[in-house]
Amino acid sequence: MAILEIQNVSKSFEDNLVVNNISINIEQGEFFTLLGPSGCGKTTLLRMIAGFTNPDSGKIFLDGKNITNLPPEERPLHTIFQSFALFPHLTVFDNVAFPLKMAKWNKIKLVSQVEELLEDVQLTKFAKRYPHELSGGQKQRVAIARSLVDRPKLLLLDEPLSALDARLREHMHVELVKLQEETGVTFVYVTHDQQEALALSSRMAVLNFGEIEQLDTPQAVYAKPKTYFAADFLGKCNLLPAEVRAITNKTLTLKVSDILEFDLDIEEVGEIKVGGKGWYAIRPEKIKANRNMPTEVEDIFTAKATTKSYYYYGDATLYEFTLANGTKLQAMLSNLRATQPNFFDNEQEVIVSFDPQAGNFLVE
Amino acid sequence: MKNFFSEKTVLSIPPLIYLIALFLVPTILMVVIAFREPGSYGGVAPLIEHVNNTTRINLTLDSFKFAMTSHFIWQLFWRSVGFSLLSTFCCLIIGYPLAMLIAKSKKNYREFLLLLVIIPFWSCFLIRIYAWMIILGPQSGFTHMINYIVNVLGYPPVNLLYSSAAVVICMIYINLPFMVLPLYANLEKHDEALIEASRDLGATNFQAFLKVTIPLSMPGILAGSALVFIPCIGMFVVPELVGNNCSLMIGNLIKQQFLQTMNWPLGSVTSIIMSLSVLGITLLFVCFAVRFGGLKYANK
């Protein structure tokens, strides 16, 4: 059974529809991510789950109980704020003990529970310190301990790592996933960082203008984006205009960028019609490039292209090619060789090749 | 010597001169006068006197002895402390919600509301007290209203003007902005996320106020209280205008000693008592500030 059910929730501020009829079921123990650009409604949705904002319509159920209009203090869930929101006048110990004091735990149980949590986040030595005496990462861990101390049913995280530097952020990724597995608490994570979303989530929802563009596992969303926005927002993607020339069973014959023509197997034909327009989406790392015609040509589509520019990223190099009619095509080539990569020169002619099945057809 | 003409030194000379001339010298004078003998016709007796070929140095502890044993002076002293504490407490009770209201209102209104708090400063202190004399006077609607309520409760009518109540009311009125401004400055900086966090962690609205807002505003409460208490304790104009014989304060005594009785040494001793008590109470405030929040996390 789903631990959190969001049913047809909408919210507008003044005339601005921020969350538009969203329904999500989140399972017990999931690490669920709401991903989207700023202003997509992800934080508003989180605030409605936490109880800081009431939805205009729709219902929210937590563990089968309708919590739509409960005040925040009566919801068995906690939020980790972007600013950590530690109480500056309380020590680390008292910060972590705060929810237990509010719930009137008896003193002995309270002390042992707080000490256990501080041990979990390796802050035992810092119990008597005040928040301003801690580093960013330590503050983050206090916030986590404080939110997990009374074993909530759900933990909401509002861009909790955006205040940390890149190295610490990666370190916290590992810790968060570990903590989530150990405690078994369901996490709902809000972020605009696609790397974070892909690395951490068991499932994720891509939001745009208050609506869900796609809801699936990170692998599925990345490999087979369903909408133009999902493909464009999540990672790099070549989005080439395409037209359906023929449909046979579950195979589409596509004419892409007016010059490429190949077959694409799809799961379901649905509303796709012959003559229908859309985009062919393919990730840059699915595209290979060679000076000569590759030898393993079977089921691989090839085309001539011209090198326009390249960006060396260290682990990979991003090339921009143009096809014969000027269509731009990005390719991410891994720098696998032991020696320094031998870049293609600008204006050099190459053969690009890819497996059409690596891409996806998006209906307009 | 190189640092002597540095910017820091040069810039600090004018305030230093100011403080020496207007604070240090008068304080020393006050202490010296306290040990001298009162003159026969007011002021102080000459320090060195030649009488019948003997030279006398006129220094004495008599004024201190008198002040310490005077029931009257201590009565005035404790009354001043009592009135000031009551005024400070009332200012806090009235000023806190007001400061909160201003801090929580929309940004565009805040400056206007602050202006309303400050507007009384635009008119003369005395005029404002005279205005209160009219409000508290026997002819005013306010007095009629109070006496109507008193009558309903079955008591004889009261005279508001020329009473201790009038003194405290006016001191609250005069000093309220000094409570509201530091409180506002503090409350305005509060992070809304902290209140949300406390609600999220199980605190009701009222608990959030008690456990988060109040402790975090402690520096503002202490600053406001000190700013109200200190001018209150030395007040003499208000008791003179709206008080009666039973509401005179230590400031009135000091003024009388210097301007009417002309007993400068006793006036100086009384001033010393007042200064030391203000100093002591201010130190107490600072200790509170260190103990209960305030300074511990002020430098975050």
C-alpha cells in the first residue's frame, strides 16, 4: 500500500496556477524525487505535504489517513529545509531533542534516543556545541538527526544539499542513501539538480509548470523520456524534428531532420499516426563517430557529418557535428584510450553512427 | 609614535574630548562635592578655611551618613525602582505585540507603521505630558469612562491626574518607542523557516512562540528593557507635572537638593546612589543577556 497518496492536488497563488491537478502514489521505503526547474511547483507541492500550505483542491493521504487540512505539528512527517533551520539558541543535543520534547517523551528515553541518533550521524562529540560552531556538513547532519529522531513515517527534503559545496554534496549523497536504507523511512526529495535526482532516487517525477511530465525510475526517465521537456531538462539530449512515414506492427519508419530515415521499435503505437510529427530524442553518448566507416555496421545507422567544435571534459569529449543539411548533432565520446585523446579537427568529415533503438520518438 | 597620527587615533580624539568634558569631569565633580560640606547660603563651603588662625579642611562623610540613614531617601529610591520596573514591564507587554505586528506586516507597510511609532518624537516632551494632563484631567472623556466603570463596580470616583498611576502611565507612554524599536529590529530579522521547522517538529503555534520566538528575541527584549528602565529611574519632570506628594521619585529629590534646598553635597550623594544602582541593574541585564541566549549566538 502506498504510504503517501496525493490525489488531484491543485494550488494557485493569486492567478498563478502553481500545482495543477497532480496525483502521485509513493510506496513505503521509496526514495522519491520531485525534479524540476525553479517555479515548477515542486516546493509548493512539498509544502502542501508538510502542511505549511493548504491545497485549493485535492486530497493528501499519509498511511491511509487524510492529512489534507491537518496543521503541520499533527502530521507524522518531518521536513529538512534548504537552510537547515537549526535553532540557533539550542545546542546540537537540544536541537535533536526538540521533537521528542514536543511529544513529551520521558527524560530517560529521550536522552538515550537522542544519543543514539547523534551516534548515527557521528556527532556525539558535538552534542554541546551551538549550530554556529558547526560546519555546513555538520549542520546538515544535525538537521537529519533532528528529523529522524522520532521515526517519522515520511521525510521531506527541500533541496537539502544546495547550500553545500560540490565535494561535500557528493559525500552527502552516499550518506543519505545509506541512512535511507538503514532507517527504512520513505524520503520525498525535492531538487533541481538532475544528477542528484538520477543518483539518489528509486523513482522520480519530472515537473514543469505545475504538471508531471514523466514519472518513472531514473533509468527509464533518462533512457526513454516521454516528453520534449523531460528529454531536454534531464541531461543532454539531441532533439531532432521527425515525421512518421509508416507504421508496421510496432515499428515506426521515421524521417528525421529530412535526411535520415530509419526504423524504430516502440512498445505501444497509441496515438501515433502516419504523417504525425514529433521529435527523435537521442542522448549524445549513444552516438559514435569515426574517421572511417565502422566495421560492425549491422543494425547501426550511419551518416556523414562535419565536426564543428568540441569541449574536453576529461572523462569524455563533447563534439558538435552538423549533418549534410546543417542539422546539429551532439556526441559524447568517452576518452577510453590510454594515450591522450586524438581530437577530430574542426571541419573534419566523420561518420557518425548510432543504434536507432537507443533513441525515442516523442509525439509533438 | 608612528601610530599616533593614524586615522584611528585622530578620529577618536573628538569623541574622547567630548566624553572627558561632559562625562568624566562632571562625574569627578559629583564625587568630590559629595564629600564637601554644605555652604551656609547654599552650594558648598570653601574647601580650606582660616578661622581664628587655624586652618580647616572641610571634607566630611556627613552627607553619606545622612543619606544612608534617611528613611525618606530610601523610600524615594525604592519607589523609583518600583515605578521604573512597572513601566518597563508594561512597555514590554504593550511593545512586544506591536513590534511583532510591524515585523510581520508586509514590507511596504512596515516603514509607515514605524513612522507612526516615531511621530510623537516630533513634538516637545513637555507638550506631550500636558496632553496627558488633559486626557487624565477630571473633564476628559477618558476619566468619565474610567469613573463610570469604577462606579458600576461600587467604588467612589477616582482622581486620575496627580497620582502615581498618572506618573506610570506617562512614563510608559514616553518610553514605549524605545521598547518597540529594538524589539522590531530583532523580530524583523527572524527567519520564518525556524518557526516552520518548529511547527514541523511538533510544536503548536503557541509553543513555537514560547520556544523559538521569545528566546531568539531575548537580545531585543533586554536592549528595550534597558533603554526604558534607565531613563525611567532618573525621571523628574513627569512626577512633578502629573504626580502628587506620594509619587515623587529620586530625580525630584536630586533636583530639589540642587535648585531649591541648595544642599549640593546631599544632592551629589543621592546622584551617586542613583548612578550606582543604574550601573548595577545594567550589569544585571548584561548577565541575563549572556545567560539567556542573546550574546552566545549573536556572532553567527
